[in-house]
Amino acid sequence: MIAVQDTFGNVVTDFSGTVTATVPGATLSGDTVTFSSGVATFTNLAIETAGNAPITFSTDLPSGGAD
């Protein structure tokens, strides 16, 4: 689960963008989900490549973050 928070740590419930998971050199499925009330949950994320690598999450949140 990933939540968009304001500078005070409150969930920004009106955020409705998407978030995408990436792993360098790996094939993913279920890698993009939509926020609902400021929260995104990956229920079907699968890494289809063996090995260890960092997972990165990116969103279409505007530069500067949520206020």
C-alpha cells in the first residue's frame, strides 16, 4: 500500500492519480495501480525475473508534492 500524504502526514484523500512500480532489468506484471482516496494498493504485483534489485515507485503527483 502506498499513500499520498501532505506535509503534516495526513492522507490526501482527493488525490486520484496512478503509481507505477519498476525494477531495473526485471519484467513486472500488475505494475500500475490507481489511487483511491489517496491510497494505492498493489494486489497483483509480480516480479517475473530472479535476483535482487531495488523496487522503485513513481507517480504522476505534481512536482513539489501535495499540500
